[in-house]
Amino acid sequence: MSDDSVMNPELVINHKFPEVTHTYGERDVALYALGIGACAKDALDDKELKYVYHEDGQQSIKVFPTFAALFSIGLTSQLSQLPGFAFDPRLLLHGQQYIEIYKPLPTNCLMQNKSSIVGLHDKGKAAILEIEVVSYEKETGEPLCMNRTTVYLRGAVGFSKSSQPYSFTKYPRDQTSSKTPKTQPFVVHEECTQPAQALLYRLSGDYNPLHSDPKIAEVAGFSRPILHGLCTLGFAVRAIIKTICNGDANLVKAISGRFLLHVYPGETLITEMWLQGLRVLYQTKVKERNRAVLAGFVDLNQLRSSSL
Ligand SMILES: CCC/C=C/C(=O)SCCNC(=O)CCNC(=O)[C@H](O)C(C)(C)COP(=O)([O-])OP(=O)([O-])OC[C@H]1O[C@@H](n2cnc3c(N)ncnc32)[C@H](O)[C@@H]1OP(=O)([O-])[O-]
């Protein structure tokens, strides 16, 4: 008999998720783009209007690459049903996100998602769980993108059976790591989030009350609801596409981000960027608190000479 209040790592890492189908359309795509601040400062912005409106009609609205991260959200909200996995969902934080884009995402799609556990680590004061979701176009079977989501579970502790902390990984560790340079950034982009940013962003599918309910936010240790990590990531990648990619989102091949600190909706985000070959290293800071909140990289297929 299993005890639901105790973590059973072997049960967790051997769990097989059923394949699920997921569908989205142009309304989801446009709502998401507004949620990550597209056109918030300028409704005529020619580098961003294409993500919310297109003169050729709804079917031609372009999909922002970080929209891909939404395909992993449904799974994280079901973690409380994962066998052998004991944690307090109110203390869950998004730790990292890694996304690979295999082809530009279509405006409408019926897709098949295959998910698996690719990491579980005992960090003493927290557990870290990593889930990979590969998304395929259902009709053609072609792969569209891959998401690897790292969740940081405060208080889920003590499941190592030996003196070595439990650590299971199924992918190359150096794939997502990056170091923020100490040199002057190549470009800096500043943008305000709106006080209602999380209330708008949640409509894209992450309804965790941590982002909307003051009482739940307090239980989780915050003075008020915090912004979704993926919303902050969307702001950072938008800054990179706008400045370094000259608005061309199709240049983006892979995205990696580690959430270092929470963001309160309404705070100002400053994204610093460094170019290393085809890799853009970036760090996002909250201006009001002068603290780094997100760091990572974006890999590009090529560089546009007009943006350099
Ligand atoms: C998912 C869907 C739900 C969405 C929810 C949200 O959006 S929530 C809103 C968005 N999310 C947020 O707002 C979260 C913002 N981030 C935070 O508040 C903090 O970074 C923290 C509480 C996650 C960890 O802080 P801390 O002081 O407790 O940590 P520490 O420095 O003492 O390191 C302990 C160990 O953990 C490792 N490790 C550390 N950080 C990360 C990470 N991010 N990622 C992965 N791993 C991480 C670190 O390497 C170390 O291991 P090592 O090296 O010893 O083997």
C-alpha cells in the first residue's frame, strides 16, 4: 500500500503519461500575444501587430514562439495526481523552461502531446521535477516543438534513501545552462508590465490562483499575486526578437530561461542582451528592486545583418 503523503521517487520517474490531444486557434494566439505585452505601448507597432491582427484575416495571424510553452501547462496543473508525488501545490514555483521550435507554429492546430518525466532531484529544502512534452501535428505526425518544464517544489523534502541526495536526469545537463556575461550588454530593452498583466495572461490557460488571489499569494509567501514565470519569459523573448531579430520570430530555434526571483505585475522589466555567435544570452531585471529575475539564452537559426 502506498502512503500519499510520502514521496516515492521510483514511482514518479517511471510514471507513463497518456498521450493527449490539444487544439488551439487564432483567438488563443492573439490573446497570448496581448498577455505577454505585444502592442501594449504602441498599437501600430509593425514588429508586433502581426501577432494580434493581420490584414489578410485571422488565419494569417503569426504565432509568437513562446506560445509553444503553453502546451506544457496542462500537465503541470495535474501534478497533484502523479503517483508517488507528495507536495503542497501552493508552494510550487516555476524554476526553468526550455523550448525547442522545430518549425514555425501554425495559427490553428490540432496536436498530439507526448510527455515524460526527465528529471527529479532532492535539493534538501526543495524537490525539483522536470517534465518534457514533445508536440506533434496530429494530421501529419510532424514534430512542432519540445518543452522541458522545471518545477521547484518548496517543502517537498527528504526522499533520498542514501547519504547522496537523490538525482535523476534523462538529458544532457549542459543543454540548458548558461552564464550571464560580466561585460557591457550588446542591447538593453526596458518595458513596463501592467498591474493587470497576470489577470490578462492567465486567460491563456494557467489559472493557478497564485497569480490572481491575494490570500493564496500570501500563503505562498508573497505580499500580493505574482506574475507567471512564462509571462516574464514572453516579455524577455519579445525584447530579443524586437531588437536583435528585427521583429523576425522565425529566427528563433531554442529558448532557455531560469526564473531567479518573482515579479510583481506592474513592475518594469529591463532585459540586457549579449550576442555570442548565434546565441543571445540575456538577463532580465526588475527596475524598481534592481534584482535579476530571469536569465538564459535564445538560439537563433541565423542573424539578420539589418539588426546588427
Ligand atoms: C510550472 C507552472 C506553474 C507556474 C508557476 C509560476 O509561474 S511561479 C512564478 C515564476 N517563478 C518564480 O517566481 C520563481 C523565482 N525563483 C525563486 O524564487 C528562487 O530562485 C527559488 C525559490 C526557485 C530557488 O531559490 P533558493 O534560494 O531556494 O535556491 P538556491 O539558490 O538555494 O538553490 C537551491 C538548489 O536549487 C537549484 N535552483 C535554484 N533556483 C532554481 C531554479 N529557478 N530552477 C531550477 N533549479 C534551481 C540550485 O541550482 C540549487 O541546486 P544545487 O546547485 O545546490 O545543486
